[in-house]
Amino acid sequence: MGCGTSKVLPEPPKDVHLDLVKKVEPYTGYKTDIYKHFIRGDGDAVKSAIPSPPCHTNPYVEQPEPRKNRVAKYRAKFDPRVTAKYDIKALIGRGSFSRVVRVEHKATKQPYAIKLIETKYREGREVCESELCVLRRVRHTNIIQLIEVFETQERIYMVMELATGGELFDRIITKGSFTERDATRVLQMVLDGVKYLHTLGITHRDLKPENLLYYHPGMDSKIMITDFGLASARKKGDDCLMKTTCGTPEYIAPEILVRKPYTNSVDMWALGVISYILLSGTMPFEDDNRTRLYRQILKGKYSYSGEPWPSVSNLAKDFIDRLLTVDPSDRMTALQALKHPWVVSMAASSSMKNLHRSISQNLLKRASSRCQSTKSAQSTRSSRSTKSNKSRRVRERELRELNLRYQQQYNG
């Protein structure tokens, strides 16, 4: 639901008072530094613990070698300790310094996701240190689980749980029915996970729908919080103030934008944005112009106009209002949000009005709008390129004609 990311890498956390991941395989001298591309091996890709934007094939580039050969070459580049234990199945995500692959444990046949992070780059190291610092400490049913870690000189292999149920809003669109009761059940799970993180002194700093995944495709699947690349972990007793500007534009809290020291309440602001989208399929703050978007956020002004807001309860709106508060000291904590009357009453009540049609229409309309915007930008770039090529051809033709005239004059 975001307009892309505007991530500034956080400072790597230094203090860790828990280490629940027992098995970390250190570097032992294997040379596996060459890493280029991986083409999907078998079957369709499933949603990973760390979602990433899709890759697009250039039709003007020479077609690569057969898929089977490429997969074999790619697998050969994995550290032997990894391939001895796991079968590499498919690429399911990629980022600036990382790749995520679906694997299968050879002995148990259990599927997992392995996130490979290139640590030879400083940015990759910082993200890796930040994410590992958090994932080694957490054990919660609604947070993606780190299983084990393999380390080489220039790469880290993080074996994690595999979330195969898809993103939150993809499920809503295909579900056919979505009520306030459904919304409170989703929010209860997310709030439980966030409350646990905040208790440990961990701030996610990039909560958004793309990072909330269903564990499996079944109706009874739990929601899992993923992607801790921007998370900040603070030691017990610290003042918990952070200063790094990071996050995804539409979900950034006002205090981050004004570059004030902030606390874990920035996660609660993001949950207010998510709650608004969850009940309407629209964004509370949205503008293609980043400056105007930030101005909206700083004012904290949004509306409950349009469908399906007339059908949404006042309690639900009050819940959102108490999260989308510009003053962080007035914002609800995760514990207070869990005790809000809307969450408590709606989670236990019977079914409410079906909001699915309006929410799905709004989500699909926004997705289509953003797709058209992307195509328009690409078309503009293509047009500029065409004009540039045309003017170059004209100049070259004129130059050839000029040379021809000079030759004719010289020979004549």
C-alpha cells in the first residue's frame, strides 16, 4: 500500500541482553563470494518472510540459458553447509543487498525461507546486524522466527520460518467478506506482537501491510510481523530515544519528520495508518508529492468521508483517532490499544456489516491508479528518449549532408 520505500538505515544496535538463537555457524573459509542472479527453480513463488519488489525482464536483452542450468549454477554458489542441510527451491524475494529463497529441510521436508545478506557492503552489514540483533531475541507466535544462521566472510544466511499465506490485503480482497470483527482479530494479533517487542525495548520502525503476512493459506492462519531491517533494539533502562529518520513515507510518524528524538510510539502511529486502511481500503495521508504528503502527516488531518466510512462504528473511528495523534505522548500504547473498547467488544461480538466490497474496490482502484502512474512515468521517460534519439539522428543526417557538400565542392 505504500508508494515505495524511503529507507534510511538505522544505527546498528550495540546492546543485546538475550540470545535465544542457539546455533550460529561461523565462517570457516569457504569461498562463496560470487553472487549474481537466481532464476526461479520449481513451482510458483510463495510470499516470503521478507517481501521485495518484483523483477522485470528486459525484452531487448538476449535470452538467458535454460532455467535448469541457471538453477544448478546458482545452487552451486551456496555455502556447502547450507546445501548439505537444505534443498534450494526458488527465489521468492530480493532487495538491495539481500535475496530470499524458499528451501526445504532435507531430513524433515519442512519448508523454510533463507535470507542471504551481502555483508561486504557497509549498508548490508548494518541491516544484517540490526535484523539479527532483534530476531535472536524474540520468540512470539506473531513474529517471524529465526531458526539458525550460517556465516561466511561476505555473506550471512538467515534461516527463518516461511510465511506462505500472503500479504494482509491480498487476503482481504480474495476473502469475500470482511467485517469490523475480522479487523479487530487481525489487530489483536499484530498488537500482541508489537506489545511484546516494545516490552523488550524493540521498535520495528517499518510497520506496514506488506510486512504483515499470513503464516499459511488456511482461514485460521495467524498474522506474522516480518522484516526487521530497520528495527532498533535498546538495552533495558535506556531512555529509548531514537533519532534516525527511516521508514516508509505514508506510515512515518510526525515526530520522525521533524527530526525530534522519538520512542516506540512511532509504531503505534503506523498501526493507526494500518487500521484506517484495514477498514476502508484507502490511505489517511496520501499524495504523489512527498512534500505535500509530509505536510498532511504533520498536521495530522484526515477524514472519514466516502465509502465505507458511514457504515463503520464510532468506536472504530475513536480507536484510529487515538493512534493518529500528532503528539506522541497522547498516543495509545500497544497495551492500551489492546484494552480499547472497540478491540475488546468487537473481537467478542457477533458478525458486523460486511465492508468487503468497498474495501476491495478501494484497494484495487488504488493499485490500478498506481500502476497507471508507473506506466505514465515509464512512457514519459520513453518519449524523452525517443525525442532525444530523433534529434540525434537529425543532427547526424545534417552532418552527413554537410560533409557531402564539402566533398562535392572540393572534388568540383
